[in-house]
Amino acid sequence: MNLRVQQALNDQIEKEASSSHYYLAMASWAENNGLNGTAKFMYLHSDEERFHMLKLIKFINERGGEAIVPPVTKPPVQFDNLESVFTKLLEHEIRVTECINNLVNICLEEKDYSTHNFLQWYVSEQLEEEALARTILDKLKLISGDKAGIYLFDRDLDNSATPPKV
């Protein structure tokens, strides 16, 4: 495996692990604030990010490279409100998309077309992640802090949360 590509993939493993922990912290915050639907959504989202990490680890190892399981930095444990949680989620997903795009670019520069092909799944996944975060944030902005609206929003998230795609 190309060493530059391997290093970039290992960097992405760290980002996916950090994303999983970040969403886990959001889930815990939501659960502690009576937002069980949001917590369920975030727990599942955390699992999905861990799946993304595992997919990268397996890919590197199957290609004869060496995947590195990284240490993860501590995520924040407090958030201002529900809208700030989803604003941070969107901002985070936008940064992850930039990282995936940079990774794709490295593959093209190194002429590693197999990894480029593998990463197209992540490119598509990031489109979905950003769109979902924007849709949720738009709904929260419509509610504008209304307690009944937040209750219904949280209940809707509870009913719509689905396990990650594998």
C-alpha cells in the first residue's frame, strides 16, 4: 500500500473515531436533559461513525497496510441547547467532508485508483450526512425554542432513528 495513502487513511480513522466519541458525548448530554429521541439518534450516529472507522481499518489491513487504532481526544460534555448540538453536528460533518475530499485528492495524486474507488462510498455517505444535519437543523430553527415543538421534535427523532447502514 502506498505509504502516503496509508498515512492519510490512518488520519481518517482517527477522525472517524473522534466523530464517534463526539456524537456519544452529544447522546449522553441529550439523555441527561430528557431528550431521549435525540439521545437515541446520537447513539446510533455514534455507532455509524465507529462503523466508518472499522471499514477503513479493514480496508488498510486487507491491502497489506498497517491500520493504527488511535487514541481519541475527550469531546465536550456540555452543550448550550438542542439547536447548538445540531449546529455543531453539521459543522463537524462539513469538516469530515473536507477531509474525505482531501483524501480522495491524495489518492488521485498517488494514482491509487483502488483506494479512490473505495472512498467513493464515503463521498456519498458525507452527502447524506450533511443533508440530514441540515434538514434537522432547519426543523429546529422552525421550532425556535418552543418547548412543545422540542418535545414533538424529540419524539419524531425517537421514531425515525434507524440503525446504521452496514
